[in-house]
Amino acid sequence: MSVPVRVRNLEKNFGRYPALRGVSLNVEAGELVALLGPSGSGKTTLLRAIAGLEQPDAGQVLFGDIDANSLSLRERRIGFVFQQYALFKHMKVFDNIAFGLRARPRASRPSEAAIKAKVLELLHLVQLDGLEARYPAQLSGGQRQRVALARALAIEPRVLLLDEPFGALDARVRKDLRKWLRELHQRTGHTTLFVTHDQDEAFELANRIAILDHGRIEQVGTAAEILDRPATPFIDSFIEGIARRNADQQSREWTKPHVVVSR
Amino acid sequence: MRLLTRRSIALGAAALFLSFEAAQALADRTLLNVSYDPTREFYKDFNAAFAADWKAKTGETITIEQSHGGSGKQARAVIDGLQADVVTLALAGDIDQIANKTDKVPKDWATKLPNNAAPYTSTIVFLVRKGNPRGIKDWNDLVRDGVQVITPNPKTSGGARWNYLAAWAYASKQLGGDDGKVKEWVADLYRNVPVLDTGARGSTTTFAQRGIGDVLISWENEAFLVQKEFGADNFEIIVPSLSIKAEPPVAVVAANAKAKGNLDVAEAYLRYLYSPEGQKLAARNFFRPVDASSADPADLARFPKIELVSIDKDFGGWSKAQKEFFADGAIFDQIYRPTN
Amino acid sequence: MAMSDRFLPLAHAPERATSETAFTKVVLIGIAVLFLVAILFLPLVTVFVEALRKGWGTLFENFGDPDTLSAIRLTLLVAAIAVPFNAVVGLAASWCIAKFEFKGRNLLLTLIDLPFSISPVISGLVYVLLFGAQGWLGPWLSAHDIQIIFAVPGIVLATVLVTFPFVARELIPLMQSQGTSEEEAALMLGASGWHTFFKVTLPNVKWALLYGVLLCNARAMGEFGAVSVVSGHIRGLTNTMPLHIEILYNEYNFVGAFAVASLLTGLALITLLAKTLLEWRFAGELAAKAHRH
Ligand SMILES: Nc1ncnc2c1ncn2[C@@H]1O[C@H](COP(=O)(O)OP(=O)(O)OP(=O)(O)O)[C@@H](O)[C@H]1O
Ligand SMILES: [Mg+2]
């Protein structure tokens, strides 16, 4: 049920500002690709263009062999997880997850009993058993993140798009969720494209990494390929931090407070 | 959500119900009389009498609707499309406005009924508080320092224009017709006016209800009415040595009445004003009847004898007076400076 | 003063400041309370005292007067049309403005505010200029025997115009602060536009909407200026409650005037009460939202 996603020469301008300048990218079925790049490089724009929330000025997006332009948002069947979760705050966790199923046209809508079974199964999958009656405001950040993911998974998406899924969480929780997401992906096998600021996260989680700068893809490859043969000087300087951070790993705990005090 | 839908259904149903009711009320023939402020009480009585008379003569039930307001404002509303069958206003100038700006009233409307189409007359008198504490006897007392005079704005009120002209006539007689001095005198009078209401009724409530001012320049009928409403011993009427004969005219708004199929009733309605019954009711409501023969002698006894000037003889008619005194930039604008 | 302050021991400064603030606070609160009592509370009490001057019997007698009944009915009818209309159109306009970028968006925003910034008398006069016998559409209307001003349609139109901003003004800031992410999430989950609107957008603004509707209703029933211009003041036909109050007052029927005034005030107070209850609910929801971030 997972399909490959092909992006061809995608261009998007906001007014005169070019946010995407001829982006091409292939994500194979079941592959997990990380989209890495500095702030403002166009990561969110690319994800939104694939999802159909943004109309590209030129270029093409294909799901398998089908041109995305010929599909409505519903027909695209994309599980999208937003940077700020975008949970429906007036609905309980249960209703949030059930939303996509209940929004289906009557003919293909499952029975309430089937919906309930599905929601409970998803809750179990994201390890939130027993929290279905809570409102989003009553959850921690990490829990909300997992509700957002469960809600996206409920529609049995063909592609998962995650925009900085762990961006708003503290380092400890991020690490746990990172591990959990990798396991989840191994189990479900969705074609997944996820945006991150965090190079460590990208290199640890993804099958392949695409590095974006100024609306262009600078390099696509596995972690090893990029670390061994950075394609451009930009990539070189961009990934420089990773090696240094690996070396600094132990000293990090006490350098941090020191930085705060010196301000 | 559910709350909202239920609410809007209820409102919709209410709207339907109400408009249905309104439609029902319109089934009989109705006549609209657009009048000025101080005639409310008179037409309340008169409408009942006319409806009874019409019913007796024709068997038809007629409903008469009333609209009251400043005379000039009412004329404007008729010009703008208020569907009046008849107008009963404070002065001929306002009906002339309707005749000039539209063709709803014929230009010669004043010749259609006796006495220049004025079925009753009135005049201008003073109303003072109990015991006349400021000792006001005549117009001259109104220009004294420290006397507060209440009168409405001649730009918007018909009654106020009569007040103004009566004062002018008095001063003109006293000062031997020297227009410069008369202007001075009238300017002194308006310097004593603390509140210039837009209509005669507004001035009356300012004086009687809110207790502002020492003397109210007022329609005679309005002054009597205050005594009736607020107690005869709380206010005194002072009759000046000279006043003006005010002739509030009436006319059929022919175009409207014809369109509504009301021409016959509208004409009968105005003719009934001149009938013995109409004249009697006018006298009872403190208007001076043009034909006193059928009025109650007790009612007539209330009207004091006053020397009266006339708008046509002494001021050359309304259109001349309007241009000379009340038009933009004319004498009233020159002499009146708001003090606060 | 400032100079000597500077040489005071540092430790004393905060103490002085707080005691000064406390004094100022008491004075300010005192002034505010006095002001409220004198300007708002006393006149309100007067309305009811005057209405009851001749006892409850006379009060209810006055409500039985056919002209009064007709004024009450007309007021309710006008509110019953203007309020739902403005709720729906205001909701649609707010939705467009808050959730979409389009040409003329700022113009639309300004237009929505217009009835607030121009005098109600002018709002009324605009309709006279438009629909009056001498107005632009006057000849056409009278040729087709359609009466707009000096009749119920004109009163409804004037009320709609004057009360239009209330719903939109309540909703636009809220919708803007909520952004479009929940709607986008719903669309990605396969919901249709309508489903998204009714299940996501509307529930998120329902309290603000109701609040706006209440304000709109209060003004619709109380509007005087604009309605006065287009009413024609025909007794028992085109007088709303506020106009009827003025007429009764001008007829020296003070008890009658205050009887109707007390009814209108009562309706306003009920609206205010409902509004306060809503604010209370609304505050809870806002707090929940703040907690989320
Ligand atoms: N709706 C918009 N209107 C105008 N400019 C926009 C809009 N959305 C994005 N941009 C611009 O496009 C560029 C790319 O934005 P985008 O959100 O894709 O960056 P990003 O890589 O996701 O950055 P971040 O890591 O900070 O989230 C930025 O310069 C941004 O200012
Ligand atoms: Mg982004």
C-alpha cells in the first residue's frame, strides 16, 4: 500500500521570493528519507507542496505513476504531521484520531464499532492506552506528538509527511521518540519523508538524507555517502558540526550551564 | 451547533408569524396622516370622530395612522417617499416644499379648501412658572438680562418660525420699523435662549419636564396642554400685547392617495375638519376654530383676545419670509451665535 | 524631588513605591466606582423607578396598549431578521478574511468597520438617498410599487447595516489567532470543506460567535438613530421600541415611556447577563488554549 513519491523540478515562489527552485527528489516505497537544511531553506514548503497544501508554480509530484495534480487532497491519502501538531483542541483524543475515518463519505465510512476498534488499536500502537478521553490540553508535548501521528495513521496513508515531528520537545524525549519512530517505521513500512533541523536525528533515523539550501537540493544520499563525500562546500560546512558534536558528546552536560551564566 | 440551529429555526418561525400578523392588520383601508408635533392630542380625538362618521355614512371601517414630528422634517419625509395620504403641517411653506419638489401635491393646494386650507388657527403665547417669578408681561421682558427663554430652532421647527416672526413683529412696531434696531433686539432675545431644541414639543419638555428656563414661547394650544398635563396651578399663560396669527394648513397628497385608492376618504377626512364636529374638537383641543358657531362656548372663552399680525399681510407670505429670515445665511443665521 | 529621591537609601525606594501605588490604586478605584454609580447605575435605577411610579398595574396596562405591543413586535421582528442574517454573513466574511489571502481583503476589513465609524444617522440617510422617492432607486421602486424606506424593509436594512460589525469584529481576531493549521489538518485527513467548517472551524469559534450575536442583538433592539431616519414614525406600524419611547415621552406619557424603556432595559440586562456567562465560559476556553503553548 505504500507508494514511491517522485518530485520533479518543483518550483514555488512567494511573491518574488523563490522558496523552491527546481527541486527533484525520489522517495522509494517504504523508504524513510530525512529532509535537512537551515532555517528558511524551503523544507516546509516542499512538504506542503507534496501534500497539496501549496500549489507549485512549476514541476510535478507523482505518487507511483499518478500525477498528484489529478488527485484531491482526500484521494492523495497523505498522513501529515504538522510542526505544531494542529490537534483539534475541542475534541478528545479519541475523536481526534477518529476524525479522518468519520470524515469519509458515507459509503466508505466504517461503522462506529469498527472506528472504535481502529482508534484503540492506534492508541496502543503509539503507546497511549487509556488516554482516549483526554483533551489535547491535558497531554504532554510528547503525548500530543504521538496523538498527531496516530491521527495521521488512521486514514491508512500511502505516504507519511512529518514536519519537524520532534522540534518542540526536549532532548531527552526526542531521543526516546526517535527510537520509537524508527521501530514504528520498521513495523508499518510507510513511505516517509520527514523534516528536521537536527542533523543527528537525520543521520540516525533515515535511510537517506536530502540536504536543502536556498530552495535547492544540494545532495541526496546515505549518511555515509554524505559524510564521506560532501558534494559542495556548503554541505561540507553544514555537516562539520556533526563530527565535532560527536567528539564533544561527554562534555555537553556541563558546557551548557556555563554558556548560560556567561551571558 | 445544535443550539444555533434550533435558535435560528425559532427565530425564523417568529419572523413568519409576526409578518403574517402585520399583513392581517393591513386588510382594511387605512389612511396615513403625516402631521406636526403639537397636534397629537387633537388628531387622536378627531380620528375617532371621523372614523365613526365615515362608518355611519358608508359602512366602511377606516383606520387612521398618525405620524408626528417637526413640521419641516415631516415634509422632508413625504418628499422622500413617506406614503402620506394627507399632510397637516405647521405652516404653508412646508406644504409648498412638497409641491415644489414633487408632483404629489398640486401647486394650488391652498385653494382646494376654505380659508387658505387652514381649518383652525392658533397663535403664540408665553408660558411661565407658577406665580410668574420673573414678572414677565410682554415681549420686552424677554430681552432683559438674566431671563432664560426657551424656544425651538427656527431652522427645523415650524412653531419656532412663528415664534420668531411674532417677536419680530412686536419689535418692529415698538422700534418704528427700523430694521437695524429690530435685528439687534431679536439678537438680544436669542442671546437669552440656553437650549435650542429641534421641535416645539422638545422645547416644551425642556421647559416643563426638565425645569429649564423662565419662559417658554409656545403655541397657544401647546401652552394650554401643558397646564392640562402638569396641573393648571403649576404654570401660567401670559398673553403678550401683540402676536401672530398662525394658520396650520392641510392638504391631500393626491398622488399617494390616488395610488392607494384613498382619494375619496382623504378628501372627506380634510373636509370633516371644517364640519361642526371637527371645529368643535379643534376648539376643545385648544385650536382656534375658523367657524366658531358650533364650538362649545366654554372652550371658546379660554381664548384671550390678542392683537394679531398676519404672515401674508405683514411679512409678504411664507416664501418671502423664508428667504429673508430662515434660509442659509439669512437674518437668523446672522444674529444667532450659539453660546455654549 | 527627583534629585532628593536619588539620594535616598536604595532599600527604601521599593517600599515607598509600593505604598504610593497602593494609595493611587485606592483613589483610582474609588473614582471608577463613583463614576460607575453616578453615570451608569443611577440612571438605570431611575428607569425602573419611573416606570413603577404609578405602580405595577399601570406598568402592565401600558404594555397592553396596541401601539406599544406593535412596537415590541416590530423590534423583535427586526432583531429576528437582522441578527441571524448578520450572524451568517459575519461568519462568512470573518472566515474569508481570517483564513484566506485574496485581493481586496483589506478593503473588506475596512468596509466591515465602516458602520462603527460613521454616525448611525448617516447610515439611515444613505438608505434615504438610495431608496427614497428622490433617491437613485426611488423612481424604479415606486414604479414597481415597492416600499423600502418608511416601512419595515428600510428599518431592517438600517438595523442590519448598523449591527453588521458586531459578529465579524468578535470573530476575525479569534480566527486569525487560531490560524489555519487545524483546517489544513482536517483537509489532509480527507474531510470536505463543509465538514471542516462545521466540525473544526465553527466549534473553535462558537462562544465568540454567540457573544457577537448577543452584542448584535442588543444593538439591533436598541438602535435609535439610523432607524429614526428611515422609520417615518407611523404609530403602530413603523415605530420600534426606542422610537416609541421617544414618542410617549413627547406626549407627556412619562410612565408609558419609562414602562417601555424598562422593558428594553430588561432585555438589555438579560443580554448582558448572557454575555457575562459566556465570558466566563469563554475565559475557560482561552485559558486552556494558553496552557497548550
Ligand atoms: N506563505 C508564505 N508567504 C511568503 N513567504 C513564505 C511563505 N511560506 C514560506 N515563505 C518563505 O519561503 C522560505 C522557505 O520557507 P519554509 O517554511 O519552507 O522554510 P523551512 O525550511 O521550513 O524553515 P524552518 O526550518 O525555519 O521551518 C522562507 O524564506 C519563508 O520566509
Ligand atoms: Mg519549516
